[in-house]
Amino acid sequence: MNFGDTLVTVFVIILCTCIFFIFPLMLTANESDIASQVSLQTYMTDFVNEICDTGKITKDNYDKFLQKITGPNTYNVEIEIKILDENPSKRITSDNPTQAGENVFISYYTSQVIQQLDDAEKGNCLILKEGDQIHVSISNTNSTLSQQLSLPLSSNISMIVAETVQICTVNGI
């Protein structure tokens, strides 16, 4: 056996390792990320639908949502709630006093929403009314196996991301 045969044998072993172990592992890890993406989107949509259907976000349903998305991946949850001003479309512009102004929204972001949910005096909830908007986005903060395996092969790493925006359809009680 000469050096050329040994080199070919090593190359064939490396190629077989990639074909039989690495690529199936990458495909399985990618499928796992896709399943995580789908379940994350489902949990988030259910959470936002519950808010829109009841007209309020409570500490209890927020905590249940966080428990559902807890798993091997860690996520960053961003919430923006736009509260429609008490007098929508009633502001008068200085240029034309007969023309009604635009709707004005007051935005509450994640830290402000959590602060409201932690306030026992307000019942640990944030009451919404018809026309308020809820925007929730989630992205993973850790590297998944699929991301770790594809890092040497590609600089285009897909993250597990879910996002939804809905308008509240009822007034909260």
C-alpha cells in the first residue's frame, strides 16, 4: 500500500462519514428547528387571539405562554401594545378646523407591559379596548444544533422567529 492509496482511503472515510452521519444529522436538526418554529407560531397566535378575544392581557396568561415556549431553546419575547387614544379621530388640525385628525396610539413595550402585569393594584392585568393593536415577536437567543452544524458551511444562519400583529375586537372588562 502506497501513500496515494492511503490518501484515497482517508478521503473515502471522511466522505462516507459526511454522507452517513453529518448530513442526516443536519437534516434532522433542521427539521427540529422547523417544528419549533411551527409550535412557537401556534403558541404565540393562541396567546394573541386570547388577548384579542377577552380584551385583556393577564399575568396568568402571559406566564402560561412563557411556560409553553420554554424548552431546549431560549427565546426573546417582544411585546408592543398600541392603545387607541380615548378620543380617536377627534383631534382638530390647526390648518383646517373642520377636518378631523388621525387616530393616535399610545405604545406600551415589553418592560412596560410586564410592569403593568406585576401591578397588583391594577389586578395584574392590562385592559384593552376595541381597536387596540397587539404586536408580539419572538426570536431564539441561543444557537440550535442546526445553526451550530451549518455555521462552518454558511454564513446565512436561520433563526427561529415568529411574529404576529392583531387588533383587539372587544372591550376588556
